[in-house]
Amino acid sequence: MNILVIGSGGREHALCWKLAQSPKVSKIFCAPGNAGTSQVAENVDIKAEDLPHLLKFAKEKSIDLTVVGPEVPLVLGIVDLFESQGLKIFGPSQAAAQIEGSKIFAKELMKKYKIPTAAFASFTDPSDAKKFAKKLGAPVVIKADGLAAGKGVIIAETLSAAEQAIDSMKDFGEAGKKIVVEEYLEGEEASILCFTDGKTIIPMASAQDHKRVNDNDEGPNTGGMGAYSPAPIVTPELLEKVQHEILVPTIKGMESEGMPYKGVLYVGIMVTKNGPKVLEYNARFGDPETQCILPRLKTDLVDILRSTIDVRLSTISIEWDPRPAVCVVLASGGYPGAYTKGIKIKGLNDARQLDDVIIFHAGTAEKEGQIVTAGGRVLGVVGLGETIRHAIDRSYMAVKMIDFEGMHYRTDIGRKALKR
């Protein structure tokens, strides 16, 4: 099989790495890829949102299966486009991808199908949004309706911060024209990802992401500074509740709306004292959750993806490595704000030699034979271990061997899991 993976981050490197383990795969292409994907795939200089050129390439190279990493091509309708040309592609349709593409669509869906989530209202007028924020009281959550590269959610600790956040939504352009204001939920977060063909739902191993840039969940939100799997907070009882109250009603609701959902559904939940509530949906594999979930997957990923596309997921059983995995993200200095690119990364080869350590590239490039930084989140360093403590130690042992100027990372990834 010839496979095309679309995207250029750590998630896409993890997907290429896992797909390369399948005996069914003869060649993997990654568009546009990074310095890490080039170790297991052939990088193709086509941007993830350049749908016409991706389609042309898939036809020319007789691609048997396309796997979409990021959300933008899904929201632009790449699945509909490829399927209209008879090509197999993994991911939801453009209509179904609205579940991530529009926060308002997602919240209205939850309201209609009684899926537990935070109280909310949506606005186009900033002054009305400010009045509602005042009514809810601080802390309060402000969200841009559209896609904002993981940065369109602001938790405002005070009402003046909420007003500033509402005014700042215009910085997101089209994505921030509509605003969601919602109550702040207290509890512990977890990420539940599942494979679904629109009929059958198979949850993956649980994970917990760390969104804030600094230790102790301080500082601004990022695309994710690390993750671990499994998340001890997701007990079998909680997972059953999530399946019954969230996953099943969501997939059934999407079918009732005439937009059956196929692919990966990612549900960010807050485990509150009143049970699990949905924070957000994503229409694809999470990043960095994928980097610690896929190393634990023992079943051939190609079989799972094909079964999902062909609506025969009920015929598959998925097996997981019981060992926990921890992913620590190494970021550029200044991220999630402005940062410098092109900085040489040292120590990668030494770190890669460690047992039970996998290094996934995210924002990297190759320049004159050297690996250099090329993004905000640069690397995901994954450690596996018999216990979560062991996995944390493996990951940070590798982290200490890697260095680039301005390198920033959290030192507390996985700490919450040790308390359980």
C-alpha cells in the first residue's frame, strides 16, 4: 500500500512512525512533513491546506490511503474532495468536521442532544458578550468560534480580563467574528479519543494533555506542552459514563443531523463533581496525545483506519500495551508568542539511543545536514515504562540530553497521575 499522511507536526510524525510498522505498507509520503517524518516517509512539498495539489499528488502516486492529521484540511472539505474521486481517505466529511470548525455548532449540538457541557451563549456583538460574562461571573471562558490554531480559548480570571479577551477575539480574524462565552468548569481534564465509523465507537487508551505553557498549569494556553497515557482519572466506570452520556449521543446526534461522523473523534472532558462534561471536540487525532497513545497501540493501525472508512469497525478488536507513556514537549523560547526559528538542535542522536524512548519531531527542519528548529513546539520526547513514574523518568532522562538555545519545557508532565 502507498499511504499519504497530511500535516507537519508531532502527531504526523507519530502517525508515519506507527503506519511504517504495518507489513501492508510499502511506501509512506508526508505532506509537507518535517525533519522527523523524513526518517520514515518521503516528504512532499505540498501544504496541508493545498487541496488541489494534494489530490493531484494522490492520483499520480496511486495512493491507497490518505490520513489527515490537522483540522484545517478537514474543515476545508478534503475528505469530500478525495472521496468524489474514488480515493480512500481517513477523516470526517466537511459537514461533520464542523464539530471542531465551529465552537457554536458544537455547543448547539450538545444542547440539542443533552450532552453535558458548560452553560454558554454565543455572540457577534462584543458588548453583549461582555454583559453575559458579567452575568456568569469570573473566572469565565472566552472562545473564538472558528479555528485559531489551538489559541482561541482564553480562561479569564477576572471580569476585566474577560473584557480584554472578548476584545482580543478580533485578532483571530474570521475565526473570532463570533464569540462563545461559557461558564468555567472546575475539575480535572482528560482527553478521550475514539475511532468511529458512524455506527461503532471504540475508545482509545485515555490521555491527559497539559495546555498551559508553564509548570503548575500557569501561563497562557498552548497547543499542548505534554501528555501522558493512560490518565488514571479515567476509571473504567468514568469511561462507561463518557461512552453512554457523551460519545454515543454525539455520534447518534451527528447522524440525526444528516452528517454521519467517520474518523477520530477527540473529546476534551472536565471531570467535575457533577460528572464528566465536554470542554471541546476535535475532528482528528490530538496533539500531543497521539504521541503517547500510538506507542501503546499494538493492533495494526492500517487495519483500524480501513475498517473505519469501510464501516466495519465492529469486526476489529484493538489491543493496547499496558505500559504507560509520557510525552514532554520541547518548545522554542517565547512560545506561544513570538520565537526564533533555525536554531541548531543538539543531542538528538544520543537521546534516541535510550531504551523505551521515542522522539517525535514537530517544528523541525533540516538545514545543511543539521536538524534545526522550525516551529513553536519543536519535539515530543516520549518515554515508556512499567509504571507512570518509570515513564516520566525515561522521558526526562532523554529531555536532559537534548538542547537548543531558548529551549523551554514543563518539568511536571505526568505529576497529576502520580497522585492517584
